Amino acid sequence: MELDYLLDFLRRLAANNTTAWMAGHRADYQRARAACTELVRQVLARVAATDPDLAELTAADVLFRLHKNDRSQRDPEPYKRRMGAGLKRGGRHAPRAGYFIAVQPDGRSWLGVGTFQPTPEMLAAIRQEIHYDSEGFHRLLADAPFRQHFPTGLDTSGPRLTRPPRGYAATDPDLQWLKLKTFGAGRFFTDAEVLAPDFVEQLVAGIAAARPLVDFFNAGL
């Protein structure tokens, strides 16, 4: 598994993010893509043994495209600066919470869990689940293995509502959570950690630690 080559390719891509450069380096891209595919394949093989939601997935089902799908006119770069995958039942774009792996140089490699771009329908379902089982939600946030791998907990720095969601009172004790527009947690890895022999183990352990919270979100979905 050539993760060193993958990091090097992504570093070069960041400095030469054009279709012309990519056209001249297709073989390099294929080699880097193969390294990412093997990483994802190994993680899937490990987590699928205990998570039936992921048991039927292949790397092709979960790998994201390198080409940007949502590039604005002000974004001159046609390619992402990372390679990665979204592990969830139904594949990378399924409307469910899941696990997200990204490899990016300079300490930007990342494991994310939960849902980061939920639809309005998904948000409504997750908020309802929190409202129905507030005690269970907070127990999962405080779970020791989860906090070990994701010490900052759910990301609350992203966009949020300015008013209570429709149907919820301003006095709801979980209002700070119900206002969130994304329900995810993440952790970064240094390049040295990506290249360490236990990188797959670290990803698998993080996914296992977050599975109860991801299952909680998916119970509402």
C-alpha cells in the first residue's frame, strides 16, 4: 500500500491543479488512486466483519471522485486536494450517517463520523431522535471510547440555526444541539501517522468507537 506515493501525488496535485497537468500525469494518478483504493479495501474488510451495514460494500461503492462536482466560477481548481471514501450502507452518497476517510498531505488526513451535509429531511429526523432520546444521545457523546478517538466530540463550529427549529421550544434543554445543521465529529492525522504501520488499525478503531453514535443517527433515518 503506497500511502507515501499517495501523499506525494496529492502534494504535487495541489501545486499543479489543472486539467492539463492531470492529462500529463494520468499514470501517476492511477497509481495514487490504487493506493487509496487498497487503504479503503483493507478498512472495509476489517469493519464489515462486525458491522452488517457495511458488509456488502466494495471500494468502488464508497470511493469519492477526485474531480470536483460543485465547483463555483470563483474556484479555479478542478480537482480536490484529497482522496477518500464515504462508508455507509448504500454507498458514498446514501442519505445516511456513516464514516468518512480522507487522505491529504500536511496533517490534513481525516476520519469523520456522522453526517456532514444532511438534507432537511435528514436533519428533521435526527433532531427528532435527539428529542425522543436525549438521555441516550448524551450518553453516547460522553462514551469513553468515542471521546478517546474524537476528543472534541460533535463539531459545533459549523452552520447552525439562529432560532429554534420548527416545532421545538426555545426552552428545550437540547436546543444547542437541535440548532446544528450538521451532526459529525472528526479527527486529523499527521503524515507520519498515515505512514505508520498501524494506520488502518487506527481508522478501524475510530470507526468502531463511533458506531453507537452513528447507529443512533441512523435509527432516526
